[in-house]
Amino acid sequence: MLLNRRTLLKSSSLLVAGSALPACTSITYGSSGRTLPAFYEDIEKRTFRFFWKTVNRKNGLVPDRWPTPSFSSIAAVGFALPAYAVGVERGWCTRAEARDLTLTTLRFFWNAPQGPEPTGVSGHKGFFYHFLNMETGLRHRTNELSSVDTTILLMGVLFSAQYYDRDDPAEREIRQLANAIYARADWKFFRYDGRPQISMGWQPESGLIERNWDGYNEGMFVYILALGAPVHAVPPNSWDYWTAPYPNFWRGEGPTRRIAFAPLFGHQYSHLFIDFRGIYDAPMRAAGFDYFENSRRATYGNRAYCIANPMRWDGYSDRIWGLTACDGPGNFELPFKGETRTFYGYSARGPIGEPDGRDDGTLAPTAALSSLPFAPEIVIPAAEAMLNYPGLYCDYGFRDSFNPSFRFSDRKLETGSIDPNSGWVATDYLGIDQGPILLQAANYRDDFVWRYTRQVPAIRLGLKRAGFTGGWLSS
């Protein structure tokens, strides 16, 4: 996930004409009736169909990508579980269909083999490997036992335990399995060598990954679930180790001041499941604004960087923007506007000058659209503009990414295709990028995911142990 940090310039804090942040509006918790343009429903429905049509109905596993043949991503499964409930509420599937598919998924993860062996298992210590074989459900090659991807899966599992609340055998079993799957996860395992933080992962061949979750990135909700665990919780001071590097992450001044992380997914993933509006831990109480506002500022900063466009890429504008982790055309050193530029395949991208900043001209629809609750006034115009980008919007909504500057038709691409007029467009849809588009639209419309996860005892407990107070936590 993490890349080499570069501090070439402070473009991420630039404000250009028309991009200044508006005053933050007040939030009514549990409010409903926020409207979206008619075209947005088509985006949501097509994105839902990605999960509904590509899932393996024998075990509930969702592919990492499609149509390229793929292994399953457990994070994509975590996004799929609430996506099915969105489908129920919007009339795209029945509750019984979503219930049965959810039950199949939870039965698989409860019964999937666990153990320290490098092969023949799906996970270890209650956690799961990042990628699993779509058919067998076993570890794909030598990928890692993932703390953050298991967290995303568990967030979807815990959402399901709240949503399926009826007193019938199938929904009772969903609740029982969901609570058992979460309780089994041994969060202390990722600290067994004495480190105070939580490791990013583990491999049977080499042990814990050296890099830990700390600072500021998508790992925030790892600690929330680890702190709230009913059996294998980490100590309350673990949150202090997460926030300790914050002084190195602040960027901007005044209304643009924020804890920075260049790829936008780092500002979105935890917020998909946890409503951070109006609740504060110690660092944010001192800052005077909450993490939701921090993500709003990061969204505006990402857009402002694209408008300023210090690397002079083609296509960037106030409506075509969004840097995050996504597919790219491939790893190349090529001439562009009198310079040699570096292009990448799948990689995290974001404003140069922020932690993990990297900009090769590749934009991703999920970067903007998954920030919908934070800044609808700039996200909705971006969605409308990208609908008209050649080859980007198809059967399952937006393909993963595009690069208007990459028009080198003589190069062998990792994925995607090239139009001589509009540049490179990805071939695939990625589950971890589709899920946030759909779930954030549901959160924007009526707090859909948040309404259920605010009721999860473990999430409430984890937040309180981390020192969060105020807002809905006080009710």
C-alpha cells in the first residue's frame, strides 16, 4: 500500500480560482431525503450489478476485478455485503435473495480452513488472506494475511448482523455467524513480536510484515475494530500509537489545514462504515474539526491539485479530477511535453507533496465519487463529466481509471486500451473501487450504512476506547 514518500512541492495545499472550500454546513444525524440527479441512479444500479452478477454464489466470493479472470478480494466481499442490502432497499433484488447470498458468504468464512500452514487454508487466527481462489476459497499463491482487508470484510459482516434483524431462522443465523466470525479474530496476533502497533499483515513464510498501521491512512478502522473486540482486543493505548506520527502529516493552513494522505481512498475507507461526523478524538478536539471535515478538506485539496496541474498532464480540470489507488497503463519511462515521465501500472496516486504522493496522469472515477458525502457540490459535476468520457462508463458503471495523456499506442499495456484522441482507459472494474462508489452514495442519500453501523456495539466501544466523544456516541 505504502510508497516512497516524495516532497517535491506543496501543490496539495494550493487554492486556485473557483476551488476554495465553502463553509462547512451543519449536519442533521439520521437525516434523509438528500437528492441526487437522475443520472446518478444509473451509476448506482450498474455498480450494484458488478457485485450481484460477478459473485460466486456457491461461496459468496467476489472477484478482485472483472472481466480479467481473477482471484477473490476479501475486501471486495466486505463491500459486497452492504451492497446487497442497498439492492434490497432500492428494489434491485429481494430481501430473501440478499439474505440467502449473505448467509452463504458468512457460512463460507466461518467454515473456511484456518491454520499456520502456507497452503490449504483460507486464513489464520480468525483473519483471512488478502486474495483467495474464487472456487476453492483457499489462499492465492503467497499473498499476505491482511489486517486491513480482513477489517473491511468484518465491517461488512457486522453491518449484516444489524441489517438482518428479523426473527426467522436465516436472519438469526446471519447474526450468530457474524458475531462469531468477528469474535474469533485475534488482533493481538499482529503484535506478537512485542510491537505496540498493529502490523499490516503476516506471511507463514516470513512472519509479521515490518510496516505497521500508524500515522494517517486507510488503517483507522483497523484500530476501531481491534479496540472493540469482545475477546482479543488490543490495549486502549494502541490508538495513541496510531496517532503519534500525526505531526508529520499536517498540511495546509486555515480552512485547508488537514491531516494529509495523498491517495483519496485513505480518507474514504474508514468513513464508508463509521460515521465520524461530530465525534472527536484527542487530536481532532485539539484541531477543532472532526475526521469527516478532514476528509472534506482532503477532497478539495485533491481537486485543487488537479486544477493547478503542476505536471501539465492532459485532461485535468475542475470537473475531471481524482487521484487514488487504481490501475494504470503500465511501468514506462516515456517522453511527454519535452520531458521524460514515469508511468505506472496498479499504484497508489495522489498529490505530490503529500504522504505517498504520486502523479502519472492517471485519474480514477472512484476517487471523486467515493467522496460524495464530503463534498457533493464538486463530486456530482465530476460524475456527470466522467459519464461522457469515451469508453469509461459501461455495463457495471465506471471502469477503474483513465489517463488522457497516455497515447503511446506502440507500447504493450498491462491492461486497458488506447484511443488516439482520448488516451488510455482501463479494461477492468475493481471491486474495491466499485464498493465505495455505491456505499457512499447510499450514505449520502440517507445515512444508510452509517444508520446500521452506529448500532454495532463493537464499533461504539472501539471508538470510546480510542477516546472519541460527542455526537451520536453520546446518545
